[in-house]
Amino acid sequence: MIRAGTQFDPIVVVDRYAEEEGSAVREAMLAALPPEEPVQWLLDPMQAYLGRPAKLLRPLLCIATGRILGSHDSEVLPLAAAIELLHNQFLIQDDLADESTSRRGAPTLHLDVGPALALTASVGLGLHALRLLHDSNRWLGPRLADQVTHEFMSMLRRTLQGQATELGWIRDKVTDLEPHHYLEMVALKTCWYTTIHPLRIGALVATAGAVDLDRFVQLGLHLGTAFQIQDDLLNLEGEFHAYGKEHAGDLREGKRTLMLIHLLRTATGDDRRFMDRYLSMSQAERNPEVLAKVLELMERYDSLAFARAYSSRIADEAERAFERLFVGAPPSRDLDFISALVPYMIRRRR
């Protein structure tokens, strides 16, 4: 377990594990892209996007869980690669929807190759992820492959629901939100495909469907929520060269983050009237001065501190869930990796 004052540095553990294990995931993803015409307008953008630096936390969580429970890499690696291919599809489409300008330290794909080709590339990545899923029948057998497919379809449905909810809040200028609304949205949009699903797929393959998959929901839920809150904080506090995405992009888009919800609940007088005007603005009208004012209000009303404290409490719950879930598991690098993910989620700077 992680304890203050030990030599166990979660950032080092996670980064080292990703460095040592990530190449196999990258190779599996690229191998899933067959030579395809038109190369210049389809294959090249997909390959270039997969070549950008990435944490690969989702596929590595799937692989580590599978190993702890007894799977062979050959059984779970293609499915882990499918998870990451879908993640890249979601990123490209998210950036299009959000009109974002930066991703992984470079221009977003729609700025690089144009919106139409970026959308086409994202569909291609999703298609090849589903092809890997379809091909799993060959090594998993029809019964287990059907269970894995059901898990993927369930995850995709939940992710779609969460994404639609977040976009709907922005479009319809929804303001009467509480923290529990944010948590419910994040559970769907982020937690299922980022942490719950990778845990469940690794466990499902390793045990040939014999494990109770609901056991993995609590760890994944708390782990994914801590990840998302920290991601939202980094969007406001992180430096671009480390974070890799445009600074304050969430504020420009009007995303209902935990900090924004807290500010809307606590701001009074002229400050609340300013926030109402901010929410009615278009993205173009939310210039740097407007964004700086919102950020200043978040600091003055302790909205950032509120989110950090909330994330810390959720991380504590994640550590307790980890201890319950993997009690009795023998020591291993894979177990250390998942254990380190708990504090990593709230300490990471990128």
C-alpha cells in the first residue's frame, strides 16, 4: 500500500511501468491498422495520431489486472489495444466538438488535417478497435468473446450517455447543478471507459468469466473520478508544456466542472451576475480577460480548493477499494502499478 514517508513514489512507479510496458500496446495498436488506401488521407493520420506521446493508463490497467488474476498477455493485449484505439477515437471527436486547439503537446488533429479527415480517422480507429473485438472469438472462444463484447457495448453506451449529458449542459446553459450531478456525469463519461471497463475486461479474460465483475466497479469509479477532477484542475492550473492541452480550454467551452458548479453555487451579487453573463457568451466572446476573471473568482470563492479536497477524499475511497479488491494478491510489479495509480491520479501534472 502507499504510505507517506515511504520510498514508494507513485509518479515514478506509474511512469516506469508505462515506459516498460507501453511499447507492446503501441505495437498492437499499429498492427491493428492494415495497409489501407488512401494512405495519405486515412492511414497516415491514424498512425501519426497513435504515435503522439500518451500515458496509456487504460490499456495498462487492463493488462495489469489480467496478469494479477492469471491471464497471459496474448489473451488480453489485443483487447487492451482496442480500449486505447477507442480512447483515441473519443479524443479526436471530443476535440472537434469542443473546438479545442491542442492535444498531447501538438495541434489537435482537426487543425492538423482538417475536420473532415480528422473525423474520418477517428471512425477508422473505432472500426479497427471493433475488429479486434470481433477477432477475439478466435482465442477466447464464442462464450467468453460474447461476454467481452457485451462489456464493450455497455461501456460505449454509458460513455455516449455521459458525453451527451455534458454537451447538453453546455448547449442549454444548465446552471442548477450540484456536485452529485457532476459525479453522475463523470461516472458515465469518464469512469466506465477509463478505469471500470479496463479492470473488468482484464478480470473477465483472466478468469474466463468466472469472476463477479461488479466487484471492480467501486475501485474504478473512485479511481476514474479522481482522474477526471485532477484533469479538470490541470486544465486551469497546469503548464502547457507539461499538460499538453490548451490552458483554460474547459472555461472557454463552459464545461460544468466541479469547480464551476461550486462557483455557481457560492458566488453572490455582482460576481454571480458576471458568471451569468459568462455562461451566456459564445466561445469567441470568452476572451482571455473573461477567463482570467472566472479563474480569479474560483480562487476567491475557494472553488479550486473545494475540488482538490473532494478529489483527495475520493482517492482515499479508491485506496480502500483497492485494498478490499486485491487482498491476498501476491506482490508484483502489476499490483504495484495499480496501487500507485490511486495517489498518481491526484498528483500527476500531465
